[in-house]
Amino acid sequence: MHKSIFLVGFMGSGKSHVGIKLADYLYCPFYDIDQMIERQAGKSISEIFAQEGEAWFRVLERRALHDTIYKTPGIIATGGGVPCFFDNIEWMNKQGVVIFLDASEEVLFQRLWKGRSKRPLLNGLTIEKLQIFIKQKMEERRPFYEKAAVHYLIQSHEQATAEDINIQLNSITGH
């Protein structure tokens, strides 16, 4: 693998889950931007948001993203907001292949409702407020996500996303 593959998409689109599987298929390293930030900062994403605020988190996020150029090329799961700040999406497109995991609002809602307590931006939202949040944030972020070279649509939980992407990559590269 000569260049990294960056997975972008809304929170809950499966970037980490798909990334781990895809890295196994391609025999390459997997990197999670959020985990890199937590290791570097010595605290959780929730703590960073609570203590330092979102603006500082976005600076840390950009640093972690740029640090990936010093690593062996692999699969990189970005946070949901990564492509939307600074020049991150343009930078990723220059450094490797960007794949947008485009999960439907229904799939996102089902996944996020279950795990909302672990996500600082979703803490305390009701069902209705979470649905509105997903719709509004997706409208804001979609123009950035759509700058990805590859667009992969996810319409159900049962979809074999990593497997499908691996097959498509193999057919493109011949490996």
C-alpha cells in the first residue's frame, strides 16, 4: 500500500469498525484519529470538549491528522468533523484516497441513539432532538464529505461495507 486510505463520514457511519476490518483485509495498519488525540492529550475526547472546548479539540484533531504522514500508510478513521475544518479534506485528498461512508439518516439514528452517552455532542438529546441534530449536521457537513474521491452508500446495518470496499479496491488495483 503506497498511500493511506482516509475514511470520512458522520459519527456512527462505521469509520472505525470498517477501518479495522479493511486494514485486516489489506494487511496494513489501522489508525483512529480520536484514539491518537486521546493518547497525545492524556484524556478522553469528552474531557477535552468539557475542559478545553470544541475549538481546541479541532486543533488537536488537525495535528493528529497531519501526524499520519509520519506513519506507515494504512487505513485512517477520522472523526466526523475532520473534513469540515481547516483545509483537512483537501489535505487528505492530496495524501491518499478519501472514502465517504454515507450512512442513511435512519442507520445513523439507530447507531447513535444506542451509543449517545459516549459522544460529547449528543449527551442529553431526546429522540426528536437527536433526529434534528443528525439532519442539520449532515446538511452542514455533506458538502465537505462529498469532496471525497469515493462515495460509499450505507443503507442498512447488515451491509458488508468493509468487504464491499475491499472487493472494489481489489478490482481497481488488481490485487
